[in-house]
Amino acid sequence: MAINEKALNKGELRKLTALRKSLGEKIADKAFAEWFAEKPKAEAVGVDPVAVKIEEALAEFANDKSFKLGTYGYTIRRAKGRGVAPGFVAVKNMKPK
């Protein structure tokens, strides 16, 4: 059985290499294939509801050429502190030095 090593992540590749060194290639490939088949698959990541609301709020600007977010974008935070009106603050992300 041929194992596609390019599809494996770093940890899986280390496990395969260690098995090959200790057991030999033929037995190690079979053992790894059995382990990999039994390994639980990663669950799909759910959609962030806040991100969806932000996308919906900005959807009206999708075709507006004058609305530019720049290369590094913006950081949106909830306004906090004394003397600050409740709401949100948007700060432009600058290029790191």
C-alpha cells in the first residue's frame, strides 16, 4: 500500500518515519495505514456568527470602488473607557516595521 506522504501533516510524517526506522518499511506502512484509518477525522469548523453579521453589514459596500480597506485592513474593537461613547472603534492596521 502506497502512502501519500505529501498529504500528511508534520506529526503524522514523524510517526511514519519512526515506525519505518523501528519496524521496517513493509510492516510500518501497514501499521501506519491501520492507525491512520482508525484516527478520528477533524470536525468541520463552524461559522462564526459575529463574522457573518460583519459581512452582512459591509455587503452594501461590495461594489463601491471608493470604499477601500487597504492592504493590512482594520481592527474593530468595542469602545471602552471613561468619556467614550458606547459603540465600536475602528483602527487602521499599519505595516510592521
